Amino acid sequence: MSSRKIVFLAASVVVCNAVAEDHGAHNKAVPVAVIVEQRSNLAESTAGKGFGPQSPRDLRTRSGENPIEFSEAPDSDEMNLCNIHFHESAEHAGGEFTKYAGNGDGKGWDTGFVYSGELSSAELAPIDKEVCAGKHGGLKPGDTIEVHYVHSSAMVGPGPTLGACLNESIGNPQLRVEAQVYVLVNDDKALDFAELTKLGMDDGFHQALNIPANTGEPIEYDGSTTGPGFNEKGSPFQVSWSVRPKVAKVNIATVGQWCEGNVFNEDHAHGVRNLVVNPELISDLD
């Protein structure tokens, strides 16, 4: 085993142990060793195969050693919005979402990062219906979500899954994800998710018209697609990321309404991929 790999695996243990100490009450959490093994398998399955930089990452880590470079995608207002979906907990770490949720079940649930700030008892008050319920349960006030507004350079429109970002003319379009982290609150004066995902045309491009513009300067970097299916294998997709560092509060009831019907056929949250910490699999931040 190379000294570089030993260093990265040691870092994995430090991260996971810190979480275990802070959030040991998670009954379903897998042992630290499971996450470390997944990261080791990811390193082995990608070594020497030319995979580009991966996502998600800790936005506070400025340097990376992945040698693969690709052209940065255009600004999102010069691309077509092709998909919107969200993950339960933030996949990235940084800004106002640095509190680790725990190791989870090893399959992308009950893990990731959550809002680091404080919420009032009123904002955390339970609601009387399930919100965006899937086979892993639903959302509740106080939960954090990371919304991915996916954009493509192809001539496409909004639709379900990453497939909506591709067409017969361009099989490898440039992709950009505008990422915004929200915390769900029981407050009808908080942001309306229908407005945050409102679609329209702007200068000939399909756009999400109301992505927050007051949540900090986006942190941009080269990465990949995400999701727990890539915990132990590399994503082959090249993605330009723009991640906003501040968290916005959204009315949980409006998120539930969105899940009841939208053009993306999204009715529940997605799981999260382990934070990629191997220097050989992340890019330098600009």
C-alpha cells in the first residue's frame, strides 16, 4: 500500500471517528470501518483508470491531485435547465453545512451534512402529514436538503433523471450543477419551494428562474455526478459545480406539495454519496 493511500485512509478514519463521537446516538449507523472500506474500494476501483475529479467534496479543502482537466461548462444562464432533484442532507461539506449527520446505513441514508445553525422551537414544530415519503421515510422540520439544479449544453428541456440532459445530437454535453442547501422549517413565511423551482425561458434557454442569489458567492470546482451508487466506483461524468455556501430556510409544506407533482417525477429525496476525501480523486479549487 502506498504512503499516499495510507494517509488518505487515515484521514477517513479521523473524519468518521469525529462523527461517531458527536453523533453516536444514530441506532442504524454502520461502524467507521464500513465507510473506510468503501473509500478504500473507491480508491482501488479508480486507480490508474483515468477517472476525473469526483464529487461531493469538502469545500474547505482547497487542493487536490487529480490530473484530469476538462473545459469548464458555460454559466448556467447560457445552458438549458434539464433536471432538478434533491438529496436528504447536504452531500457537500462547507459553509453553513459542516455538521456531520453520522455514518448512516452505508447506503446513503442518515448520513451527509446538515445545517450548522440553530432553529427555533416553532420552526421545528412537527407537521401532521408525511412529506416526500419514500421507502426510507419522509422529511421533517429541521432536515437539510441539497438541491441540484442541473444544466446541459444540449438542446434539451426539463425532465426526469440525468437522461433529460442528453439528446441524440450530443451524447456528451457539458454539464453544470447549481447547488443550493436548504433547511426545512415549519414556517409559512419561509421560502416557497414552488417559487425556488419555477421554470421558464430566458434568452432562449430553459431556466430555473428563482435560484437564490443571496446565499453567498458560489464555490466552483470540477467534479462529477454524485449519489450513493458511486460510493465504491468512480462516476464517469464530468460536471462543473457551483455550490452556494449559505443555507436558506424553506417552508417544508411547499416541499411536500412539490413532491406531489412536478415535471421531473421527483417524489422523494435521494441518498448521498460519501464525501470524497482521496486527494487523487479531487481537483484543485479555483
